[in-house]
Amino acid sequence: MRTAGLSKPISTLLGLALCLAGGQPAVAQLGLDSGTPPGGVSDAFLARQQALERENQQKLQRDLPIAQKFRVDWGGWYNSYFFLFDDGFNSSRTLRQNELRLWFSFSADQGVHEGYARMRMSYDDWNAGDAYTPNEDDFDGPNLERGWYQFDAGKALRGYGGYAAPFELKLKIGRDLVHTGTGYAIDLPLDHVTLQTEWQDFETTFTMGKTPASTENIDRSRSVADHSNRTFWIIQEKYLGFERHEPFVYVAWQNDNTSEDPPDLLQNYEYDSRYFGFGSTGELVDNLRYSSEWVLERGHSYGNRRYLHRNEIKAWAFDNRLDYYFRHKTKPVLSVEYMFASGDADRLGSPTNAPGGNRDDYVDNGFVGFGFRDTGISLAPRLSNIHTWRLGGAFRPFPEVEAAKELELGTDWYLYAKHHSDAAISDGFADRQSGYVGWEMDYFANYRIFSDLSWTVRFGAFFPGRAFTDQTTRTFLLTGITWSF
């Protein structure tokens, strides 16, 4: 990373992620009702891509030393991954994925003005016959992945006018990740405008945004799978007055304007939803951290083979998580989590698509959100019509060995069950009307070899339950390196 500057201090924006990502695997799903358009990628494959992006950015935002009035920073990182996995259809798929990201940030007038931009280029190289599309070697980019400008009015009043405002006020414009609550219902990149205020320990955030045109759709049907045109309005209130807790409440509206390509005259795909969420994050006792989010979903959708009459959405979901950080030099962490998302007994083909969706009435009880959670690297189910229990832990085994003190080892174990045993989950191979989906064990190792070079390996195995006719164990292996500069 290089730094250039002129005159006096302020804090700059973003550092570069040196931590490698793990992934969600691909699970091929056939047909419109299974959640995969013929010739298109699987829903679980997209979940794996999303997980890679999230973990790669966990350490992206960090403050740099205050040194100059105007500061410019730039840098980048290169990822190279190797994937070998079973997906329930092919016994084995192999993918080599390479990504290059270049970023630029600036900060001026002691943080009054801040900005960030990041470009992404990628190259996917599949073994012959393993790709989800006819294109086995795919180069994509350069594309604008993130790009935004932020103006801090509170700092401007203090810096320019010498007025100590009793409030904070920030305006942000551009493309960035929008994260509401704990991200269970809303956690996705948007082209947006955000206004955030803080007064008397209350933080209010208003966001108006739109999905970039290339965003993969939550509906994996052929006509709308590879593009999305959705607008979001989000209002969130967070209370910052407690020492150990940050409760929040939010309301989000989402309107679907996605066009059909190719047109489908006998099926309407619009999915317009509203989310009412509340919860809290914090620390219950020393070293025991928690997060909790509860969501009610309302709105309108279209059922299977319907284009005139809409369904009324009545769905709900929640997530509760505990993390205990032991006081030991190996830094062990124990984590337990329970995720739930309601389903609809009439959604027999897909929990998220219009084709294969609700069919026998006009009430849709299936939860469909735009959030993110780690649901395992092999099955990687979407949060709809499912219970997910997770138990995991991690530690650093060699804290006193200089060459290996940054090595982290960990594991996550998952248990899956349907909300409605007759209804579908996002894996189209769960073809039997049984509530027991199965269980999964994942193992991982992260090793920061040098300050600018790190390595990761992930292995997962999913053991299908009675919901699957095919009882073959699915395995997933990921390994890769990240070089930052």
C-alpha cells in the first residue's frame, strides 16, 4: 500500500483486507422449480460467492494514523482460489478462480470529506464439463464494485465555523454495502443515498437505494435470474446510550421493477416486500457477546403460474447468536447460533421463485430476505422454510511460536430441518416430503504468513437426511491465497 499526502491530520478511510475468505459451495439445482435456470448457476454457488466477498472485507475498513489534512491512499489485493466439490448432480466439479481488486481512498479537512472506490476483475477457469454455463473460461471486468463519497456536516461545523453542534450528521452517496440491523433481512450492495444523524444517544439512518443492474436475483427463474432492478427505502433507529447493548428497530420497503428476459406471458415475477425488524447486539456478561434480530415480512408476491392476482405475504424470521471469548493465550472462541425463516406449505417447487412457488391459496408464508448468514459451505441453504442450528469454535494453537502465531484453526457443525416438511428448500434435490434435511461438519484453517500474504483452506461435508432421495455425502474443498499491496 502506498500513501501520499499534503499538510495536516485527519483520519483516512479504508485499509485492505488481509484475511482470507472461506466459501459457500455450489449445489446444482435443475429446472425452474429447483431454483436454478437451465444453463445457469445454482443458488448455493451464489451463496458461496457472497460468503467470499463478506469475509474478504471483514478487515477492509480500519483507521490509518492521523497525519495530514489531505490524505490519499491506494492499494489492492489478489485472490487465487481452488475449489473441488460435489453438488448432488455432478460427482465432482473443479474451479480455479482468480480475482484482482484495486482501491483508492481519500480523506480531507479532518474527515469532513471522505471517499472510496474499488474496481474488480475476475477470471474463472472450470474443468471441461464442470461449468454451470457453456462458458468454461470466463473473464469479467473491470467493474466498479464500490464507489462512494461522504460528507460529515458535524465535523464541518466544528472545523469551518468553530460551532460545537449537539448532533452528528453524515451524508453518503454512491455504491456500497448496505447493512441493516445485524444483516439478517437486509445486507447487500446498493447504489444509494444515506443520511445518518446522531442526537441524544439516538442514531437515525435513512437509506434510499437501488440494486446495481448486474445483481443476481433472489428469484432464480430463467426470465429474471441474472439481473435485478429493485428499489429500497430503509429507516433504522439505534440507541447508543447503554454501555453494553445497542438495541435497534427498522422498517424497510422493497419494490421489484425487474423486467422479464425472455418475457413470460403466463407468469408474473414481481415480489414487493416490507420488513419490520428489531433486535440488539452487545455483551451479556464479560466475554459473552450476543446478537439477536427478529423480522416480520409483509407485502405482495405472485404464485405459481399466476399473472393477475397477487398473494399477500405473511412471513417471519429470526436469528440468535452467542459468542464466548475465553481468556487464554490461544484465544479460543465458542459460538452457538439458531436461525429460522418461515416457509409456505404450498411452495412445493421453490421457496423463493414465482414458478414453483405458492399455488393453492393467496397467502404466501415463505420468508424471502436480502440478508446474509453463514449457513455452511457444502449445503449452503437459503434462509427460507428452514431451521438452522450451528455450533462452532476457533483458536490459535501456537501463540508463542513466531512463525505460526497467526495460524487459526476452527470448525462449525450444522443441523438443518424444514419449517414445513412438504415444502421446498433452496436445494432442489431435497425432493422428499420430510422435515429432516441433514447435518454438516466444516473445518477451516487461516494462516497469515506475512503481513501481505495469507492462506486459507476449508473443508465441508454434508450428510443428507430423509428429505433427500440421494443419500450420497457431499464434500467441498477450498484452498487459496491472498496477496495484498
